[in-house]
Amino acid sequence: MADDLMTRVYRVFDPAPLEADQDDLYVELDDVRGEAGVVPRLADRIRLSGEYTCQLLSGHHGSGKSTELKRLKGVLESGNKRFFVVYCEAKSDLDVNDVDFPEVLIAVVRQVAKQLQEHAGIKLKPGYFRDRFDRLKRFLGSDVDFETVGLAAGLLNISATIKSSPDARAEIRKALEPDMGNLLDAANDVIGEAILELRKKDHAGLVILVDDLDKIVLRPHEAARCSTAEYLFVHRQPQLSAFECHVVYTMPLSLAYSVQQGEIASRYGARVPVIPMTKIAHRPPNRKSYKPGFDRFREIIAARLRRASVEQEAVFETGKVRDRLVELSGGQPRELMILIREAIVGGTLPITDAAVDRAHAEGKRAYARQLSDEHAKIIDSVRSNGSLKRTQTNDALARELLDSRAVLQYVNDEEWYGVNPLISEPKPKARPKAKPKARKSK
């Protein structure tokens, strides 16, 4: 019986983004995040525009981007102007350590073909892709017969090869790059065919949501003298924006806070909305608990326990234990789930202070391994006043701290920053012992 309870509780605190059938677990955070209406704003640009839109969305890992994208999907699929929405988890097709536009194109077309066939009964013709990829057989290990398996399955073979083999990925890019204009035309032929069929089924059009590109590993690009993220979202913006339908991509937070942010806003026609963390404590140096945000995170926990049909007293030894986990999350919904799971494994229910200590220690060790002495000065400054002061010399370090969630961004009332509560505070320096006063000679 105890094992059954632990299993139910562990599973209900799944950190994965919420699905459409999990509305009972969704807790509105806009007002305590300070960034209100991200989903309505993205949806309005799509519904009101007379042209196809290409939008970006950014934020920390675990801030709720994927959940908000899935909410956007639900909004766009309802109402009088109803779109067909393709949600692409890019990491299922791409190696986030090495991403470029050719494989993004293949992943997008594959997901469009797959989801249209599965959810709308529309089977798209391979067209130009059949002829083009016949020339790539030597990289794929086997023939891709588009006529037999269809467009989605044929492209799956190619995506799997690109993802799993760095050597094949480089060769395929080299083969596709000179033909990129024709490949985009082929993709848009497929998309155009899809839109025609969708309109017969009373859809207003097609929207593609490309998640996970915010997770691409940031490293110097071999040829472009910039980061891989900047190369993809700035240098290859003409290609990313060339799909003849509405598209939304997630983008790394560090790029949204780089010197390129103005250029990105200009290229994509709007400033990039950023989903910040939920404010559960006031800005340093105050750092006292912020009740509205804290209460909302308690609601998140309560909603999960209702679904599992479990009382809070069976899961948390005291309300203080539950609140310690909320505090350690730093306002990160996903981190809250991970912390609760970490406190469960290797222990028993209800969760005790000792179990929270163990989860806290795991988090501290993880950050201790990834942070260097060069990061310490920036972290100390954020901890003392809530400001992230960036200069030419520390810009790369500051963006590393944002990407790793060592420093968390908040925008309530004003933009400010906090140190992740899982990072140990420096021990106060011991005061030097006072030298004994010399005795005066009589």
C-alpha cells in the first residue's frame, strides 16, 4: 500500500510540460510572473495578421515555455477562426549539440506530414523530396522509398541518420546547402497542399510550433565567428521565416539578452516575449517571501495531489516542509517537480526535513560542479542587489549563468534577478583574532 502511494505521488509530479487533457493541473501564473498575456499576444499576431508570421518565444529552461506553447495550441485550435496546429518537439529529430537549418527544415516537414495524416486524415505527397533524397542514399544506409512508406516515414529515416551520426550530418548538410532554395520551395509546396486540404475541413490555416530550439548547446560556430544560436536565429533568419504558414520557435534566453536582441526584434518584426520565473520572494536585499507567488506554487502542489487523490498530510510531514521545497524552486515550476521527486526517492512518505536536505544537497553539488571562480563575482553582485550588470568582459559569463539557471530572471514591477536558491551562499569570512594588547611596563 505504501509503495502504491509513493508511485502515485511520484508520477503525478512529472516535470514534463502539461498536455491538453491536463487542464486540472494548470495554474495561471501570469500575474505573479509579471509577464501577462504571452499566449494571447502570440495568438493575436497570428489571427490578426494578413501575412504569415514568424515569432520567437524565450525564457529559462523550466519556466513553462512548453506548457504555454501547448496552451497556445489549444487556443488556436478553438474559436471561430480555427487553425490546425503542428507541435514539433525538435529534440526528437535533432541533436541539440549541433543544429543547423537543413535539419530544422526536414524536422518541420516530417512533423507536418505525420500530424496531418494522424489527426486530419491528410496524406501529403513527397513531390520534390523524393527526387532530392534519392541522391542521399549513400549516407542513409538504406534506400528511402517515399512512394511506399510516405513522406513522414521517409523523412523519419533521414532525421534519424542526421541526429545519430555527426559525420553523416555534416555530409548531408554539405549536399543540401547549395539546393536550399529548392528545398524551401519543396517544403512550401507541401505546406501549400496541406493548407488547401485543411481549408476543405474548415480550418483557417496552418500553424507550426517548434519547441526545444531554446535548448541548443551554445558554442562557437566553426565558420561564422559567432555562437551557434546566433548563427541559427540571426544569420539564418531568412530561412527560418520562409515557411509559408505561421511559425513560432523557442529561442535560447542568452540570445534574448545579447547585443543581438535589437537586431532580432527588427528581423522578426517584434520584440521576443520572455517567460520569466514566478516571483516567490522579494528582490534582494529584501528577499522576504512574496505571498501571492508562494500561494500559487502551493496551488500547483495541491492540484497534483487532487489528481492523485492524496491528502497533503500524507505527502509532506508539515506545511513547513512543503514550503521549503517551494522556496528552493526559486519560482521554477519544473524545478519544483524535480525537487519533490528527489525528496521522495530513497526515502518514505511523508517527506521530511531530512529528505528536503538531501534534495537540496544534490542541487548544490550539481551547481558546484558547473560554476567557476569567474562566475562568483557576478553571483555575489546579484545576491546583494538583484542586478545583473553586464560588461564586455563578463557578458559571456553572465549569459552562461542565465542559461544554466544559476541566475534567474524576474520582471515583476521591474526587471530584476535572483540567485538560484540551490546555490550555496558563501561562508562568512572568519574575523582575524585580535592581537593581545601588550602590557604596559610599570
